[in-house]
Amino acid sequence: MAKGGAGKLRLKVLGVGSSMNKDSFSTETLKIVLGMVNQNNADTKLLNLNNTPLPIYNHKESTEMINVNQAVELVNWADAIILATPDYHGSMSGSLKNFLDYFWSEFAGKTFGYICASHEKGLTVMDQMRTVIRQCYGWSLPYGISINSSQDFNEKREITNERLLERLNYIARDLVVYGGLIHEQFKKDLESTINNSYAVRYR
Ligand SMILES: Cc1cc2nc3c(=O)[nH]c(=O)nc-3n(C[C@H](O)[C@H](O)[C@H](O)COP(=O)(O)O)c2cc1C
């Protein structure tokens, strides 16, 4: 975490947008949530895979690529991460899965929040993102944000669903608060000499 005002530590939150649609509702919602995260005294950055595409993961060759290096740098910078995806066939976008394939131990000790644009709540999508993150020893917030572009937005692409706006505020606040607690504890465990935590394997 970076130092904030009055010696307070500021959480660093990365948002990853993964729709290939330049007018994406999931990426737009992600940007709104990142703004709310800022209001909770955290720093934010955005990795939009639409304008920073990653080559299909290949463990031998891809690490030389400039966009890959940028993604690696951003993930290493982040203390917590928000993943945003459209619902494609009940699953996450291929670009998001490909992004996730590049990482593993980097996700340990980080808390993840999820946003999905879907016409069907995107519950299976959310589950699949959680599965990947659990497999990499990341932590997940217990709820995600599902948006329905035709019901939650007006023609000017403004959110009209008050309940959704409330949930966006929840996730921004909870990610900063709970993500900060997990991050701090993980850092302490890494730096300590205790030997009875999963953090031991990341020293
Ligand atoms: C290939 C493809 C598959 C899709 N599959 C589903 C689906 O299974 N369920 C659903 O509710 N919407 C599905 N959709 C619709 C998108 O999830 C929906 O339009 C969403 O708002 C797109 O998000 P975006 O605006 O962030 O790109 C699909 C769209 C595409 C292009």
C-alpha cells in the first residue's frame, strides 16, 4: 500500500476490463466503481484488455511482449483487483481468462471483486472467476455485481437502477476495507517467522 495523508496507508486497486466491445457496459461500470474506490481513499488503475490486448498465453514466448509487461507491472502494483467481464455463454470472456492464465502466485493475499454484464445475472460467470482466483490463493468478496444493460441503464448510458448504485457503493467500500485487512495480514505473515500459514510458501 502507498502512504496516504496523515501517515495512512492507501490501498492500490487495479480494475481489469475484458470486453472487446468499445462501448462495453461491464467496463463502464468498472470505471464507475473505480471512481467510488477513489472516494474511499484508495488509489486506482485500469487495465482495459480492449486497448491493451494480450497475446494468447504461451509460457515460453509471451513474456517479451510490451502489453504483457504492462499487465504484469499492474498486477504486481495492485493490493486488490476488480475483474469485469461480459457474460459469454455463461462464462467469462476469453480475454479475461487469457489474462488470468498469465498469473498465479501474484494473486495470493489479494482480494478480488467481480462485475459481470449479463441478461441472466451472470451467476455461473461469477462462480468461474471465483474458481480461478481460489485456485491461485486469492480472496474473493462474498458477493459480486451483476448488471443488465437494457434494464439498469438509460439511453444516455447512465445507471437508473438505484439498488444497483447502492451495490456499487458497497463493493467499492468493502473492497477497500476488507481488501486492506487481508493485504496487511498477508504482508505481516510474509515478513514474520511464523510457519503455520499459507503465506509461508510465498516468502
Ligand atoms: C459471444 C457472446 C455470448 C453471449 N452469451 C450470453 C449468455 O450466455 N448469457 C447472457 O445473458 N448474455 C450473453 N451475451 C450477451 C452479453 O453478455 C451482454 O450483451 C453484455 O452486456 C455484454 O457486456 P459488455 O457490454 O461489457 O460487452 C453474449 C454475448 C456474446 C457476444
